[in-house]
Amino acid sequence: MTALDLPAWSEPFADVDGLGRSMRLGGISKDWAWGGSTGSGMRVGIIDSGLETTHPLLNGRVVESVAVEMVDGAPKIVPDEPVDLYGHGTACGGIILGLAPDVELVSIRVLGADLRGKGTAFAAGLEWAIDQGINVLNLSLSSKSEALYSVFHDLVDRAYFRGVALVCAANNVPAASYPSLFSSVFSVAAHGEPDPRRIYYNPAPPVEFGAWGVDVPMAWKDGGSIVATGNSFASPHVAGMVALILAKHPGLTPFEVKAVLAAIADNPTPDGPGG
């Protein structure tokens, strides 16, 4: 797998030898981090195109669906139908449940049938989800709006201080987007190794974590499935891992969960691969 085969921001994970570390945190293993955990008790929000709650791969785990509608130019949170207008959100939900089958999913729809939406709607959906105290939020979307830079910065800081883990996919193209490049989020790009629990830590951010995002089999709309590539599909792998860790170790802060992920990452070391 070469860097050219990967979405932007994934280059550090194309040659993992470059991620070699001379030391790592000791005493933390994948078994300690999430062994025996199914994600039970965790609510995971998916800010996306909606969730098709009847999809067989979502296993009846969607407990709430809301949408952000623009009313007279202002965003408004309203109850949503249990549908996915595109398929993207359902894909993310299925990936998360593949790792953490007992989490509860919350759909926050901010994207339309063309997978596009207003940045103000995105920000409003994010604010609502943070205020609900949802444990983990998967954001396989981002905004390039410089006008909303400070808005997203304030929101992700609010989430961080409230203990809400924001897992954000980096843009698939080499352009800055938010909140994926802020330091208080779990920023994620793709690697090409077909292992849903393989994670790499990048000691040279802005993107900190690499997860499987190349040729990933996933749920899609209308009860279907596809195989697709993108940082969007790496992010829910990390969201699932974070949910597993938090379910087993309640009360860990986002900072502490990041440290756990760095400790169990599969980066090469002088003694061999990590994990």
C-alpha cells in the first residue's frame, strides 16, 4: 500500500516503520484496555447523514434520532425519521457495532441526500450532542469554514472538559478542516491493513491515530452493503475502540483514553510490534 492509495492525512500510516518508538507506556495492553468489553452502557452519537435503524447490521441499537433543520436561516433540532439519506451514517454505525456490539447509537443528522450540509447545522448538531452528555461522538465529516473555526474550537473544548470523546475523521483531501485537526479531538486517518482492532499512534500530529479505512466492508442504505475507502471509515473503528475502553474503565477522561490508545498502538518498537 503506497501513500498514493490512501486518503490525505494517511501518509504516516502507509509506512509504519516510520512510526517506530523507542519506548511506550508500560503495563497497558489491549486486554487490559478492552478485554471482555462489549461497550455496554455507552452511548455513541453519529453526526452524519442519519441511521437506517432497520438495517440488519445495526441490530436494533439505535435509541434516538434527531435532525438539524434550518428554519428562517437558523438551525433547529427536531426529531428525525429512522432513515439514512445517503448511507454514510449507517456505514459508520455498523463499523462501530462490529467492535462494540452493545453500545447504544444516537443519530444526529446534519447531512442531506448529497452528503452535504451547512456548517452551522453541523455545529448545532455537535453542540446538542455535547449537551446531551453522549459518551463518544463519531464525526466522519468536517468543515472548511474559517468563519466557524472559533465556533468549533469552543465546542470541542467544551466536549473535552465535559469528558465527551470526539473522534473525528481527517479530510480525504490535503486541506485543513475542522474540528478534525484540533488537538482536543481523536483525529483519525486511514491505514490499509484489514484488521478492525489495529491502531497506530502518530507522534507527529495533527492526525494522531490511524485505523483501518481501505477497502472496508460496511453497511449501506436500503439494507445493503458496500466496500469503500476513506478516513470516514477509519474514524468509527477508533470510536468503537474508545467505547470499549470507556465501558470497561468508566470515568477515564479523553486525555487518559488517548494515552491508553497510544500505549496499546501497534507501532513498531525495538522489541517488535506494539499491542
